Amino acid sequence: MRVLLDTHAFRWLNNEPEKCPGNVLDICQNPQTTLLLSLASVWEIQVKYQLGKLPLQVPVRELIETSQFEYGLQLLSIQPRHVYVLENLPDHHRDPFDRLLIAQALSEEIPLVTADRNISRYPLKVVWG
């Protein structure tokens, strides 16, 4: 199974796993699961870190590389087909990072691991509690 992690889900899995429901931990810790993190999330983490809105214990690069090594995390690049999905995406969610994650999950036909209730208004599979 392949799943795309929302930015907060990625951070919680790494720093505060107690914030994740048991089913999310089970899926993410299953060796059969391929964890994907969008480059949009990497960008969002870097932007928020630089603005002082997101404290980190290590630089963004180290956070990502450690997760790749420890969890087999794979980065999902942003492809034109992902961006094209945005054209027909309803305006239920205004955050541009989240909208791109939704478009990627739809385009790749994979579940999105997120606690964001607004995202469940889109026609995609959401994994959370």
C-alpha cells in the first residue's frame, strides 16, 4: 500500500506519534506500506521553519534524510499532471500546500493521511481515526 502523508501527519509521526490514531500508526509502521511525502510538504516545512512558525530540532534536510533512512520515506515530486488536477478541484480548501497534496493524492490514486477534516470533502480516500 502507498500512502501520502500530509505535512502535519509527517511531523507527528516523527515527533509526536501519540497524536496519531492507532490505525494510522499501524499503517505507517507496516513494512508493506510505502510512505510518501510530497516535495510540497518539504517546501512547506522549510517556509514555516524560516518564518519562525515551526520549531525544529534539526535542519529540514536532516529531518527528511533521517526519515528516508529510518522509515523508507520516499519523496513524491510535483509533476505537471498534479498541477493540472487543480484546475477542476473544488474550492473546499484554500491552503495552497494542502490543495496540491489533494491533487497529488487524486492523480496518483493513493490515500492521504491527514487529520484535516476539510480534506474529506474531496473525492479521495483519507486515512485517519
